[in-house]
Amino acid sequence: MTMLNRFFTGSSESAVSSESAESSGAPGSAQPSGSSREAVLVEQDGPVLHVRLNPGGQGDDTLSAAVLDDLTAVLDGLHDRPDIRVLVLSSRGENFCLGADRTEFRAAMETDPTGAALRRIADKAHRLCQALENTHAVTIARLHGKVIGAGLALASYCDLRAGADTCTFRMPEVGVGLPPAWGGAMGRLISEGGAAKIRELMLTCDTFDAATAHRISLLHKVTPADGLERAVAAWTRPLGRRAPEALVTTKRMLAGYSRADRSADMTLLDSHLLAAQVVRGR
């Protein structure tokens, strides 16, 4: 039974199991010999669910459709798991995430030049981000390495974000000829990081460091890489002791006020904007 299946059947995973030791989330963690790769690894530690992106090799740490499907399935499964109060999102790869899988975009356009197949992939991203924002669990992004494009968009939908001081960030979409439309995240990024700075970073595609991300609130905590687990645990331990209804109600209230800043939310059109731009570029 896979780790993902065990989560859906409600089986608790020990934080010190041999399987979890192999999936510690540390940069460059080795894949167990002979195992079949899952896009996402899931491990429960009491009220905390650890969800780890699981890239298989060099250049594979992108958000493919398989990753989007698995992450959405985990979040949808939380509806029946009120015992999960905190979700920590991290990656076992060298980087947290290098962005959307543009090879899938190209393949989708070759399969269906109308852009409908690409819109379906983009709609998956939108559903995932909405599920991440709306889940009852407090979500924490644990970031290391490069956090690029869609990876930053995904992290922005987490309630709390901690990053290693060696992290680098970039929003490269304009530079590769695409609108920054993945997941409908522009409004979220603006509400989290501020319109003026996000405008600059999106238009220039400049790389920025963890200190800058912290200064504009895209990171709540910055720590040396070897202190990242402790920084995340400093959140998860007290959150796991909070009254569940107080956590859920507060998260709902915060989400409501945040969305109020996005009252003219156009994110439902983002998949169409992305597909239209790619179709025109062919």
C-alpha cells in the first residue's frame, strides 16, 4: 500500500518509520533502491501531515499534471480528516520547485492545437491552489533551493512560509513569453507581497533572495538550511495543541479578508489566458 493510499484509508504513519526516514525532505535525499516513484509522499505525525513533492531525477522537480492530481487528492481527502490540523508542504528534490512542467504544455499543444488540453492542465493548477487556500488545515510551506514560477505561486497559497537563507526566487513567465497565470496566483501574490514589488519582479523576471522574500512577506521566516526543520517545528508544535475550531474559524476569517482584497478576482480566466497566449505563439 502506498503512502498516499494509507493516508486515504486513515492509517497513521510514524514519524520515525524507515519509510519516513527515506523521505525526510532534505535536499538531495536519495530515492530508495528499486522503489517505484510516487509524485507525492505523505506521512502523518499526530495532527501534522507532511506532504513532500518527490521528483525522480535531474530536471524533474516541476509541477507536472501527476503532481497536481496527487496534491489535489490529498487536500480533497482532508475533508474527511478533521484530526489533521497542520499540513507541511516540502520537497525531497534539490530544489523546492522549478515551476510548471513546460514540456507538458508543449505536448498538450501538439496533441490539441486548439489549446483545450492545455486549459485542462491549467485548470488543475487553479483547483489545486483553491483547495490549498480553502482547506481547514493550517498550511506551511518549507522551502529550500530554487523556488521558481509556479513553485512560488503554490507556496504563496500556504498560510505560513519558512525558507532556507540560501533560497532563490524568480517569476520568469514574462521572460519566456507567457502571462503569469498559473493557478490564478497573481492576486494572491499581490495580496501577500504587495502590488508594487510583485509588479517589478513579474515584469523584470529578476532573481531575488530569501532576505528580499522575507522583507516583502513572501517568507515569514528565514533560517540557515540546517535550522529549517526546527523553524517549521516551532510552528507545528503549538498549532497542534490549539483548539481545532479556533484554528479553523481564524483561518476562514483570514481567508475572507484576504479575498476581499481580490474582489475583482479574474483567476477563473487564467487558464484561458495561458492557452490563448500559447496558441498565438505557435
